[in-house]
Amino acid sequence: MSGIAASWPGQERHEHGATMSTVLPSRAPLMYRQNGAAASLRRVRGLVRRHAYLLLKSWPRVVSMVYYPTVTMVLWAFVTIYLAPTNSFLRDAPGFFLGAVLLWDVLFRGQLGVSLTFIEEMYARNVGNLFVSPLRLYELVAGQLTLSVVRALIGVGGACLFAWILFRYSIFSLGLPLVAFFFNLLMFGWAIGLAVSAMILRWGLGAEELAWAAIFLFAPVSGVYYPIAVLPAVMQWIAWCLPSAYVFEGMRSVLLHGEFDWAMWWTGFALNLLYVAIGCALFAWAVAIARRRGLLLQMGE
């Protein structure tokens, strides 16, 4: 072949006795690093984007998140309007029930945001794919918590908007304490949601109803609409073990006396740290059992 020997890239070519070196392009670097904080954030962002697309492409999902808190708010608003003329307590604090309803929905939506995110992965038979991907367990939890915040803001935000439009009530009248209440209730919702996700992973979708029912177990002892002092002694002891009780007692202190009780907030926050740690431990335990028994690829309807 006219003195030219064919060669693979990287080998030398000989032309008429002269040696010529083939110039190779340098190997393309990896597009993304698979370790480090940036890679971890990218994986969490990918999980969040997956569920964000589900929300953006399905308006019934968004409506369902706003529907329940809005209807509950409207019911309690009419109860307040009915009772206010004969009740000096409600005349002095007209937003008492509305504020309680909206804050309760922060807890409810925070818990659903964690558990429903995991349930949707199970219905899509995507749990196995998640756990064979580079996604780590703590990144999955971080994605669930982020989506919980998004769902809470959509659901409660819609109810707050309707409260202003229909009744000229703004929960933002609570001021900065609202941020503290929101954060503490959201954390408690995370703890419950992680525990519920662990039970669903452990016992399958037959335990799905726990995602909707578990939160109401805490409602009677959280003092949402009444002070903890009206409960029997045993139930009071249980109530003071829950962060939600400190939040709603703190809300009443702000509405009735204009004072924010820092001691109550810090106690609730400390309890939240404990419960979130327990929720994470339960979820990790359920994942470990599912891996050991080979159940992750069998999860689905």
C-alpha cells in the first residue's frame, strides 16, 4: 500500500522509512465527579427534579395539596364568625382557630411530603433503581425532606392565600415567631414521615394508610385547638413529650399575650432533634432489612 502501514491510534506509522508519530487527542475527562459535596448535591437535586416534574405536569396533584387545608380553614373560619359575637375570647383573638388550623397543616403536609415521596417511588417500582444508583441513603432522605418543604409551602401557602382573600386574615400577623413555629412543626413532620416510610418499606404498601392516619394519633395530645391543661394528667404527660404541644402553646402565648416563649421553642427543638434521629434510624433499619432479604427489587403495587 504505497509504503504506508496501517496502524492503530497511538502506534507509530512508517512512511518511506521515516518514523511518524500519530498525534492523539487527550482522553476526555469525566463529565462529573461521583464523590464530594458537589456530587452529593447533584444527586439530591436530581431526585427533587424528578418529583418536581411530576407536580408541574399534573395539576390535580397541586390541587389536592391545596384542597384539604383550604377546606379545613374555611370550616373553622365560619365557626369563628358564628361564635365571635357571643365569645369575648374570639373577639380578642379572631385568628385563634385559623392560625391553629394553618399551623397544624404545616405538620400534616411536612409528614406527607416525606412519606408520599417514598410511596410514589414504590408505586413506580423505582425503589430498586434508586438503591443501585450512586444515590446514598442520606441523600435520599435529604431529597425527601426538601420535597416535604416544597409540598408544605404549596399546600399551606394556598390555604393562607384563600384565608386572606375570603376572610382578610393573614397568618403572617404572627410575625417572626411564625418562622420558628413553622420550622419546629416541619421537623416533627419529618420525623413522623421517616418512621412511616420505614414501616411501609418493612411491611409493604399494605401499610400505606399509615401515611394518612399516623399524624392524627398526635392531634388530641398536641393542643391544637385547646390548652394542654384541659387534658387528663396522663395525657398531659404524653403531650409534653411531643414538640407539637410546645408549638401550639407558644402560638397561644403570642396570640393572647403578645409574648414569644423561647423556653418552649428550645424544648420543642431539642425534642425534634431526638425524634428526627429516631426516624432516620428506623428508616435506615428498614432499608438494611430490605437489602438483606432482597426485597428492594420486589417493591411495587
